[in-house]
Amino acid sequence: MVYANYPKLMENPPLVGVIGGSGLYKLDNFTIQHTIDVDTPWGKPSSPLTIATLSRPDRPGQDVSVAFIARHSPNHAITPSQVPARANIAALKHLGVQAIVAFSAVGSLREEIRPGDLVVPDQIIDRTKGIRPSTFFDSSLVGHAMFGEPFSVTLSQFLLPHIQTALDSFSSNVQDGDSKPRLHSEKTLIVMEGPQFSTRAESNVYRMWGGDIINMSTIPEAKLAREAELNYALVCTSTDYDAWRVGHAPVTVEEVMKTLSNNASLSKHITAEILGKVHDALSKGEIESARGGMKWSLMTRHEFVKQEDLDRYRYILPEYFGGEGEAEAKN
């Protein structure tokens, strides 16, 4: 199939895209409006695009819409190595979102990051094994995206005070101060291949490298969002202590699911509080746009790029490949 002309998926699309677990479908203040079955040049996403309305108790009558993709499918039937990340990111970009807020469960590599705590990381160490396609530019066009700051600094910094405010309001009824979940920032995320958890030796190596938390999902998501010129930030829930603690059993799925279940109310509260704020900031231009980030990163002259590749790239970067701004973007 040749993807030369792409119709809009919807008029007035959401500004905020969300990638996370299927639990978002169950948020009390989310109303699903419709779903869009998308077929991108990189295949189908892991779930249909779900367009939902977020009701806001703080602003009655000012509901906002968000676009959601279930990372591992609605039934959690896709392993971390098989998540169609390129299709997921491409679908959200073509829809018209400006930023992605991703959610993930993580293991903790630090004593102070307790199960139930929240983390907004700012760095990544990639320990995936090259199994996952990690770039859109794998054919006749070479692109080198900057990735020194793997998460959007402006989006992450915007999220932090709003997450803390939501955390404080949620925890106000918790009597035991030691049990109140805490927010951590400026942490390094290890992304491993999975689906098995770490050995004790691996877990300790990651700690020596400076890793603070670990998951199996953020690479290549963050890399692809950068290539698609989308702001991308990650909100993590710590579920366990991985395998590094001497005298303690290594992490199990049962432990992870128990923490997620216990944290369900908090996760819903945080999600409901921050997404509306991100929408407002994007609509006012208060979060710096990622548009233009790939302008000087595309190395191959257009005349040497295969037509079918130009057609594919038009899906995610139309301003460089046949849309507005193409002449300026050519090198």
C-alpha cells in the first residue's frame, strides 16, 4: 500500500496523548467518546485510538479530550519486546497531539524509592537488546535525533508541581506520615528487554551504573517520540525493589500487581489532575513545542530517498515531506 495522501483522523484533535495501562479505561471521570481504528505505515497500534473526555471538578463545563493507547493492548496481550511502538507514536502524531504523557510501573533500585512512590525520571540507560525497531529512519533516509535529554525537560518540569499538589491532596487523609507516597525527580531509568525480571547481579550492576528505577517499556517509545517531534514525559509508579536487596525475595508479578491494585485510587487521582493542566498549558503555548527538532537531523537529500519512504515519512512529518515547509527542510 502506498501512503501518499493521508486524511485527517478527526477535526479538532486532542492536544494530549496518553500511553499506559488499560486501567485508564476505568477512570471515574473519563468518558469514552469514540475509538479510531488506525492503520499506519508502520502497522496497527497496540490498541485503537481511544478519544475520551476528561471531566474536571475544578472547572465544571470545561471538559477536555485526550487520546489514549493501551501499550500492551486492552487485554495486556503484547509483550514488552513486541509492542508496536512505531505505530503507537505515529498514530498519535498523525492524529495531531502535541505531547505524550506516558505512564509505567517500575522497579526501584534505591531504598528511598519505596513501592507506591511516584517518579518522574530525566535520564535513561538503554539495556534493550536490539530486538525492537527503535527508529522511523531505517530505510533510505538517515536521521540522527538528539537524545541527550531523553524526556521533554519543559513537559517534565511542568508536571512535577502539579503531581505534587495532587499527591498532597490525596494524602491529606493518610494519618501515618511514613506511608504517604512520595514524588521523586531527576532519576535515571534503566530500560531492560524482559519479559523476565533482572537477576540479582544485573540489578546490582544497574545500581552501580547510577540507575534508580527500571522498566521494560520506555525504549523505544521515547526515541520515537523525539523523532516524531512530540514532547514526551514519563510518570512512574514504583511497585517493588527489583532483585538487589540482600535478604529479600526478588520481585514477582504478584508483588507488582498487588502494589498497582493498592495504588489504583492514587493513580486515577494523579492522572485526572494532571492531564487537564497539560492540555491548558499546551493550548496557551506555555510548554515549548518540540516542532522543528528534526529539521537539521535528516541527513539524506530528498532526491536520494525512495518514494515509498517519502510517503511514509509524510505521515509523521508532513512539513518536511510534501507539506508546508518542505522546501526549507530539504538539505
